Amino acid sequence: MKIGVFDSGFGGLTILQNIRQVLPEYDYLYLGDSARAPYGTRSFEVIYEYTLQAVRYLEAQGCRLIIIACNTASAKALRTIQQRDINPDQLRVLGVIRPTVEAVTTNTLNSRHIGILATPGTVSSGSYLIELEKLDPHLEVSQQACPMWVPLIENNEIDSPAMDYYIKKYVDLLFVKDPEIDTIILACTHYPLIKDKIEAYLNSKLPPSDALLECADAPLNLISQGAIVANSLRDYLNRHSEIERELSRGGQCAYLTTDIADKFEASASLFLSEPIHANQIELV
Ligand code: DGL
């Protein structure tokens, strides 16, 4: 049995890559709904319908454990799917928001002012606000929707001036909401692909003495989800030996896309730094 990993497009590959580093022995089936990405600007009903189609497809391929490696789908569709559409004895579907919030509230020392950068769908769902409030009611949390980031990433425009323009625009808007932000969550699985650029822009805003986001006493933490989700999945499998026992161990990954396979292969290979083979499928 393979572990299914789903995203609206390429973003989930950032999660898959981290999962395969932590859990290299298992087999994976990645599905990117690139033909219908971005999800972030779509309605609740549409995101739910598309996500359920993807879950059903991966289930039909034999996946009994599926990671929704997409914040927008986790925010808008996961709970309904878990509560209404699946039988947990036959299928487990996990998301990315809860593990991220748990890691941030337990590991990020001295964080009091948190900034969320996410798709309009994730922001309007309020999922991060609700989950963070549950774990730590004393946090100040501000959100900024970044509607142009995923379309630019999906269209290979990461190195374009437009990308730089929209990074500056959304980061600046976030700090207008709260100039004291000390922790930023990249709450979309596409955003690690532009993390270097966001980091460079943040560094350019800081005084030179502070301009090292990675150092231990850094004034600002920039958090992406890959390692967090990977470690959370490892812990989950440790707790659920009945699922872990059923996973196949070939260390392989197959890729599915709803868009033209060549296009997905070219973009994914660039990002994964190795050639991949993808098959085009239709979700209905
Ligand atoms: N990468 C996804 C997320 O984490 C979805 C982006 C989109 O399709 O808008 O939100």
C-alpha cells in the first residue's frame, strides 16, 4: 500500500520531498491537480468537491493513508471529508494545518506575534486563527492573503520581476497589520519554492546587525511546513502500527497530474533536481 500525497499542483512536492527524506522506505503516489490550480481563490464548495475527487481517486489506486499536502484543501475540505465521506477503518486522511500549529506553539520560543502568509482560501477559512487560539490564546495572529503567489509559481515565474513585486507587496501588507511580528508561517505548500526570495526581502528590511534569520536569537522566524509535516507523519505511523504494517517498502514514488504530463514533468524535475515520469489522469 502506497501513501497518497495530494496538492492542487506542485506545492505538495515540497512536503513530499521532506516526507521522503524522513521516511524513505515507503512507496508514494503523488497527485497534483495542476489543471485546476490554483485552488486558493475558489469557493468552499468547489475546493471540497475537487479534494474529495482526488481522495477518491487515490483511494481507488489502493492508498489507505492520504496526506492532503495543501493548506487550502486542509482548511476547506479536510474536516468534512474526515467526518462525512470516509470510513476511518478503511481510509485515513491527514492535513497540514494542525501539525504546523502544534509545532509552532511548542517549538518556537518567545513567539508572541505570529504572521500567516497564505492563499485567500486559507485566510478566509480562519483555520490558522482558530487552531492557534485553541493551543495558545495569548498569541497575536495576523493574516495576509497572497493571491498572486501560487499562479506565478505554477507558471514558472519565480525569477520574474512580478514575483519580486508581489513578495514585497504582501510581506509589507502583513507588517502593516502588526509591525511586531516575530514568526511568519508560510501557510501554503507552494511558498517554500520562494522561501529564499521572501527571506532575502525580509533581510533587506531588517537592520544589518539582525539580518540573519537562521541564527539562534534571530529577531524573526520564517517557518515552512515540509519538515514539520514529515516528522508528524513519522510520529503518526509510530502510533498507528496497524497502518504502518500495511505500507509497501520499495522507496518508490509515482506521479499523477491532471494537466499535460510533459508540462508537469518539466516543472517538477526542475524543482526536485531529478527527472521524473508523470501520468495524466482525469478527476471527476
Ligand atoms: N499549495 C496549496 C496550499 O497549501 C494550494 C495553493 C493553491 O492552489 O491556491 O494552500
